[in-house]
Amino acid sequence: MRFGMMAAALLGFAGMQAQAQTPAPQAQSQAQLKTEDEKTVYALGLSIGRSIKLFDLSPAELEIVKKGMTDYINNAKPAVELETYGPKLQGLAKGRQEKAGQKFLENAAKEKGATKLPSGVIFKELKAGTGQSPKATDTVKVNYRGTLTNGTEFDSSYKRGEPAEFPLNGVIPCWTEGVQKLKVGGKAQLVCPAATAYGESGQPPTIPPGATLVFEVELLGIGGQGADVPRAQPAQPKK
């Protein structure tokens, strides 16, 4: 994304957030969207919000963003040069993701029943299974739900209404390690550090760079034909 486009996205989202702070019944908000243009513009706001939510802006920072938005729209002299600070946006987002992820991992490790695996993955059994546990070379059938640490859901086999089936050594390392600890019928929460998930690259636009991920995984069976899950590719090693 070009720096000007990113800035516009940030500023637009700040205005949307400021308006959202004013209490208003949901029905009334929906009723205000009368035309197709209004609904499309609202969708633009949702898209911007989703794109920059990873910045985790504080109320004070939102006020700064609002100031930047006002200056940009009114062609006022900016307080800083976009060419200088625009390139820092990606670093800011990445740093905040890593900080939030580390804090989330530390808190998850303190929960009752949680175990920290050698890779740093936090494993917490939610439901005990019976019988065998899969090996890394096995094909497994699972139901799962994946979220960011802020609770935003980015994938769910439950919503698709169909379990996923794939070779366990063909998915992200967090799953390869964590699912092997389940028995058939069991369910667990896996908190995956970025290094065991999608690394510094992420999977835009749904998974930010350096993101810690949270999965609830239910092991339904072992064996079968197997099929790769589209998002479930191993993180590329650093060069």
C-alpha cells in the first residue's frame, strides 16, 4: 500500500472510530444507510477498520489521527512529512503485533492446565479424547477455529460446516506439534507464536505480519485420503 493510501486509511478509520464512540442504537445506525452508495461507503469504513485494527490505537492516538485527517482534508501544512514517517507505519504495526503477542503468550502460559511446548506453543486441553494420538506423518480430520489475539476470527471449519482433513506434517509447525498431543475426540487450545505460524510475513489481509494466533482444534479422526487446507502452509524459514 502506498504511503498516501495508508495515511488516508488511518485517517478515515479514526473518524469512523470517533463517530462510533457516540452511543446510538444499532437499528438506528442501520436505518441511516438508505442508499446503495451509503451502504458501500459504510463497507469502505469496515474494510479500513479491518485493515488497520492491528495498530491497536489508543484513544489519545486516535485523536492524533483525527488531527492528521483534518489537516490532510483541509490542505493544511502537515505537522510531519509523510515521506519521512510513512515508511515507519509497517514497523509500527509489526512492533505492536509482536508486543501484544508476547503479552498474550505470557498470560496464556499462566492459565490453569496450560503447558508450554518446546517451540513456545501454549497447549491447553479443553476436552480429553480417547484412543490413539496422531503422528506427524498421519492424515488427520479436525474441526477448528482460528483467531487473532484480539478475538478477530480469520478462519473456522465450523462456519463452513465441514471438517478439514490434511497431512499433519503439511501444516504450520504449531499444529504439527500441538495436534500430536490430542487423542481422537479431544479438543485443545493452541496459542501459536508467530515463528510457529505464519512468521514475519503473515497471511495478508487476514493475518498480520508477526501475529500470534489462537486456535481451538478438535481431533475427529486419524487417517483418510487427506487434503491440504488452503491457509495451512508452513512458515518460510528465515534466510
